[in-house]
Amino acid sequence: MQKKVSPWFWKGFLALTLMAMAVVVTQAQDLKSFEQRITTKVLPNGLTLLICERPEAPVFSYTTFVDAGDVNDPSGESGLAHMFEHLAFKGTSEIGTKDYADEKVALDKVEAANNAYEAEYLKAVGRDEKKLAVLEQNFKEAQAEAHKYVVPNQFTDVAERNGAEGVNAETGLDDTRYFWSMPENRLELWAWLESSRLVDTVPREFYKERNVVIEERRMRTDSSPIGRLLEQFVATAYVAHNYGRSSIGWPSEVSQITATEAMDFHKKYYVGANIVVAVVGDVKAADAMPMLEKYFGRVPAGPKPEEMTTVEPKQFAEKTVTIREQTQPLYVEGYHRPDYRDPDDAVYDAIADIMSNGRVSRLYRSLVRDQQIAAESAGFSPYPGDKYPGLFVFYAYPLPEHTPAEMRDAIHKEIEKLKAADVTDEELQMYKTRTRADLLRGLADNQGLANSLAEYQTRYGDWRELFLQLDKVDKVTKADIRRVANQVFVPSNRTSAWIETAAPTATAGQAATAGKDGGAQ
Amino acid sequence: MKRIIQTSLVFAACAFVFSSGAIHAQQAKPWEKIPIPKLHEFKPHQPRRIELKNGIVLFLQEDHELPFVSGSVLIPGGARDEDAAKAGLVGLYGQAWRTSGTAKMSGDAMDDLLEAKAAHVETEGDEDSTSLSWDSLKGDTDQVFGLAMDLLFHPQFSAEKLQLAQQQVATGIVRRNDDEGEIAERESAKLVYGANSPYTRQPELATIGAVTVDDLKAWHDRTIGGKLIVSIAGDFNPAAMEAKLRTAFEGLPPAKPMPPRHDSFAGPKPGLSFIDKEDVNQSDIEIVGLGTDRHNPDVPAIAIMNEILGGGFASRLFQKVRTELGLAYSVGGGMSFAYDHPATFHVAALTKSATTVDATKAALAEIAGLNTQPFTDEELARAKENILNSFLFRYDTRDKVLAERVRLEFYGYPANYLETYKAALEKVSVADLNRVAKKYIHPDKLAVLVVGNGPEIKPGLDELKLGPVQSIDITIPMPKQPPAEQKQ
């Protein structure tokens, strides 16, 4: 039900950091213990089921990981993947309806009415406003008619009445994740609910939900200074790849997505080969797997959707964005980097860790502690996604009286140090130690684990990579860090964006009261 | 737990087949035929509680799943107890305590040592408490515990680190009007408790500038003699750990209780307030009143009423304002309860500027409806199932069980509070709901705050007919000098 929150944080395990000699449990033992507890099965339709037994309490968590996100939205339909995700909470032909046969007829009429309205609305020449008003009225009436068959929110209601906790979903640019936790005795009920909505989505109440999504955009992007800055930042950094597009959707596009488009997206991307379902908790694979197979076997096979052809061309011109408004200053800059499969992926994590992690980090010590010009400063990657080449982003919040330009200069100074001299042995070891420890810390949480296992299974074709990545972490050298820094952190590869605080404008602050005297206290 | 479904299941346990077609689907309710077996036997693992002669309480929660040990010392007294002229002191203390370090080791040296081990020792200031916490890999337990105890008993507050903390807090102060939601939350709480209440007063540049190193030391000396609650979780040897904790805490003088607070809570002045923000296209609507505390025996019934009003997807607010009207992405709320003082009644909705009046009316109608739209058996059953079937998630990890026990100990509630609370939830009836709605829901006593883009709000707020619209001035007071140069 939500867009991924703009992260000044790295997401999940991909980014978490590692070490050491002090760890009693060795990596091999970790992996071995998980090997014993994890069962995977690829169904004939291509869907992968993964069960991780962790019987600490009689509960389980799941993540359904669909390898499609807003990066896959067709041109002119930005926000579509997210819109579909909202639809997946609206029920099926069996749940959420009073009479599906009749509802289906009513929904087809809604779609026809919307098409008629949109055709008139989009006319470049000769739009007939009177006709438009009539068509809008028809559209509303068709929706009201269809609404008569709806049992509102029945899908989520059944889940919540059966103890579902944390019912939600997230649509990112790269993927869509559905998740919740439940008492273990509801496993079969969950399997029915989850597989039903993957297979049998009905575009119920679509146009009202579209308004809800537009409100979500107003909240996350339009009415948030950071949201506005980030949207402009990535739109400037990318010229070709969909990573540059508003992920929640440009207002003109998301407001005209149709139910037909959402269902087409579903048909293309919600196929077995594009879905991994991970379950972690008090579940016995031997008992559960046959039952899960029965339910999730219903997902259509379909071909794995073709990969995107667009590759962001090499940036050759430095770009900047300045937003002048009445909010406090903020500085962000980004450099293009390769995707997560790049052999240097762990090197980027090492740089982020050394520059940003905790009060020992270079940016904290330089900008916050010593120069005392920033309240917070860090660098992280990748943003806004990891499946395709993303950005390595640095940012700083200036202290009062300090400017974005000072942030930029101070960050560049630290980057130059990284390029000119090796990091210390201690810094490199610290990165490795913290990454390993953080990986271990994450293993005690069913939902986090389900999410990571599904993600690694999708991105690497094998959940074991969650543990095997530590090998790559261990192999990072000081020379790697210097090499990558020199390669990537160059002005021609940079896009920067900042907010400069503008003087207040004299707006009619009382306008909302329609002329009544407010009388500031 | 879920009787209806369980019984209907007995005869259908093996009979369930998928109905791939749609015919008669609406009557079928296939999910009701899915077997729900008995839940696996589960007894939450309780920590061992040890009360020392001086009143200090220890909790030991063993958990050998992963090779980590974590701990915390919870200290009574927090921001609500600080001097109003130095508002922000406890927040500064929470930062500077750790970053300053001890006589033996500076905070910076401690950072280097701990981070190299992927370990942490942190301090924090909260509304009613401060705390010291730590965590490390098992092999570093003794060393990290030693550092934490050094910091607890021998802190050395430094002017330099206080200044650093003041700069951080100052940044938060000057940025506090950037985010619409932050403004709405802060200012609506002020409407309920009063702008100068210990629960809502804001640190200002002047008040944080007035805080000195001596203030931090005095705060530490004043609170460290209180009834500390020490909790340890993870992969440790219980006998050795107990001995270690006894050595550290047994010799301390008898804990001094915090003096009781005598706050008064009048609740808001009814009416409509407005804050103009030119850079938004969505209004944040907050409808607020006074809430209650957990000692109130009506809390179980109120919790169920909350679930019906604004708890989940099926709640009245969600169904009406989001699903039916499509007016909001974010909508919800209810009457909250705190452990030792009344919390707030709070319903919020975010809607586009043009529908501010519609959404406010719709939310107010749902609140008023608690008294006029009778609660149904179906609503009661749904709310109970929602709460009771997921109750397990309050204690499904050993960390959660420990945190709950510490919380109950801190506020003086019995250790079996959750069990009795759950039993009371099960007994709530429709009559109880009607009674608590009548007792606590008074739409004429609620205040409404709108934060939004004035010129875009059409129709205007006067359409709500809630009396004259009061503008709230949220200008941030700027002292003559920057705070960093004021202190010491």
C-alpha cells in the first residue's frame, strides 16, 4: 500500500554492513544451519517457494516478491505497478463481492464509461465541455452501480480477523513486495488468500483507489520538501532510463491510469517465473510444501517478461538543480554506478560504510564534529534502485547559518581524500566486521528474513548469496576502494541538487478562512 | 480462539476444492472452509527478575539463537521533569552523555574501540526517562559491559560535546516547520495539553542555549540514584551474568523514588484552528481531545472502540474516508492511553486542499457516529478477532517479552498485565462499547486543527461552522545571538 519511503537509509540486508575474529559462529556454520532449515521448490509454473523453519514462536511471516516495479511502467503510465499493488488488496472473484457475475458486467461498464470520458477529455482540438460533463456523470453512475456489489475491504478483513499483523505491501522501482505475519495455524488460510489475489485480481473500486494513490503522492512528494527535491534530483540525473521517472507517477499520468492498463500489467508481470514466495517461522516444510504447491500452482506460467533494453548512457556533463523555497537548506549529489551484479558491488558498500556509518565515519567526523557545519552527512548506494545502474548519493543537512555550497565543498574534500590516499587498515577491517555482525543480527526477525531470502533468491537465483556475499566483502582491498573512487566520483558523472531558503512571500494566509479574521495569537 | 471458523471447519476439513469459476462464489465464502488447526503450544519465555535490596531491579533474558548480548539501564526522570527555562536539557544530556565519554576514555576513543567490534554503547533522553544501552558480539560482552558501567558511574560531560549536541538540536528547531505532518502533530498536541505543558513545550534556541555542562552533571547526579531497571538479553551464562550485575549494582545506596507529578489535564478548547503552509497541496486535518491512561478500567472497551473507529482496513474511518469517498490515503486514529498520564484522543486525515472541508466533515461524522450509529455484534466480533488473534505478536520474541516486562516494572503495573488485559478484552460487550462511547466521546469538546495551503482550500474552513477560525503563529523565536556563542 505504500511506496518505498525515500531512503536516507539503505534497504534491508543488501546494504547492511560486517566481522570478524570475535564471531564464534563461522560463516560456513551459518550457511549450514540455514541449509538444513531452508527448502526451496520451483513449481511447474516457474514460481519459486521458499520455506525457512524457525520455530521460535507459533507464528510465521511471508514475503511475496514480484520482480516488477515502477521501472516497468509503460511510457505514459508512470505509477502503474504501484496502482496495481493497491488493487491487489481489493479482493477476487470469490472475496469482496456480493455477486461476481453481475459485478463483472458492472465493472465492464465502468471501464467503457471511463474510456468514453477520457477520449473526450484528451481531445487536443474541439473538446466539448458539455459532452464531457455528461460523460463524467455517466462514469460516476457506472461506478456507483458497480459499488453495489462490493463487500468493502473483505480481503484485508479476513486476513486481520485471522490475526494478520503488519498487513502491507511496497512498490519500489525494481520490485513489488507483499507481506504480513500470522499465527502458524493460519498458514493454509494465508496460502489461499495470497495465491487468490495473485491469480484472480478483480479491478474493483479502481478509480476511487486511484484518488487514494494521488493523495499518497501529495503526501510523499508534493507536500514534502525532501520528496520534491529527490524527484527533481533523479529526474535530472537520468536522461534515458526509467529510474529518472517519478516512481509514484507524474500527476498527469497516474491520474489517467485505467483498470485495463493495470490488468494488462498484471497479466504480463504476475507470472510464475517472476514471483518468489518466502515463508519464515513455525512451519514444517515437509507438511507445508505440498499444500503451498497446490495453492501457488494456480499462478499462470507465462514467459518471464523480457528485460529492459534501455541502458543509461554515460553522463558527460555535470548537472545541478537548485530549488529556492521557504524550507531549510539541504544538499544532495549523486554519481552513476553499476548495478548490483557488478564485481565491485561490495566496494561501494565499503565506501558507504567508511564514509557514513556512525560517529567514526569520515563525513561525521569532518562535517559534523570537526568543521561543525552540518547536523548530519552521509553517503549511500544504490539509489533509487539496485537492479539497474543506480547512483552513489552523498547528502548533508547544514547547521543554521551554513549553506549547501559549503556542504558540497566539504563532501568533495572528503571524496578527494578517498581518491588520493588509501583508507586505513582499521577502517577496512571495521567495514568487514560490521557487515558480518549486521547480517547475523538480521537473522532473528521472521519478516526481515523472509524479505531478504526472497530478494536474494530473485536477484541471484539463490538465497545462499545472502551468506556468500560475505566472501566478496572479505575480498575488498584498499586499492579497490581507491580505484573505484577515482573511477566514479568525477565531476562529469555528477548531479547535484539543493534547496536554498527563499525569503517568505506575502501570501494571503487567511484565505482559507474565507475572509474571517484569524487573529494570530 | 476463533470459534466460528473452527467449528464450521470440522466437517469441511478435507473437502475444500478450488472453485475456479465465479458462479455462486459470493455465497461460498471458501475461506471459511479452510481448516484452522489448534495453535502450537506456546509459553512466552519470561525473563528472570531479581530485586536487589536497594530497590534496583534486574531482568535476565537468555536467548542463545545468535551470538550477541545486549543490555540496558532505564533511569526514571525525563524531559517532562526538566526546567521549562532549559527545555531541551534532557535531549542534550542524552547526546552529550555518550559523546563526552568518561574520565578513562573519551567518547571519540570509545567510538573507535566499539565500532571496530561492531558493538554499541548509546545513551538517550526521553519524555519520562533516560537510558543507557549496549550490545555486542558474545565474545566482547565483558569489555563492552565494563565500558557501559564506566559511562554509567563515571561520565565526564564535556563543553565541546554539549556544544555539538546544541548545534544538532538547533538544526532540528529551525527545521521544525518544514514538514507539514510534524507541524500538525506538534501543534495538535499543544491544543490538547496547552502550549507550555511539560508534555508539549518545545526546546527553543534560547532554552537550549541556556543549558550548561553543570546542568548536565546535576541532571545525572539527580537521576542516577533513582530506581534503576537493568535488563540483559542474549547469549550469556546466567550465573556469571547475575554475579556481574550484582557486583555492579548491589552496593549502590537505596534507590530514591521520583517525586509524584501533579499535572493537570484540562483538554482542548473546542474550536477550529488553522496553520497556513504555502508549499503543500494537501491538508493535514487533526481532530483532538483528551485521552486516558491504562489504569482506567474502561481501557479494554476503549481499545475495541478504537479498533472499530480507526484501527484497520475495516474500521469506520478507513471504510468511509478512504475506501468509500477516496478522500485520503492516510486516515485513522482513536483514543489513546498512556501508562501514567492521559494520552490524547486523536483522529487524523490527509486530503487534497480542495476536499479539506469534505474530509473534515466525514471524519467528524464518524466520531459523532460512535454515539449515534449503534455498535453491532458484527463490529464487536470483528474488532475482537482483529485484536485477539494477533495478540500473540506482543510477545512472539524474547526481546518483546523483556521490553514489556521492563515497561510494566517502570510504570508499576503487575507482571501479568497482558494476560489480564487480554481476558478483559474478551469480555467486552456491545453494551460496554455504547457505555464508553457515551462516557468519552464528546464531539463538542474536540478541537480541530488544519495545516494546509490557505488559498487552495475551497470551500473555506468557515463552511465547517465550528466558530471563528483561529490562526496559530508558529514562527520560530530567534535569539539575538546564535546559540553556540551563548553558552558557558
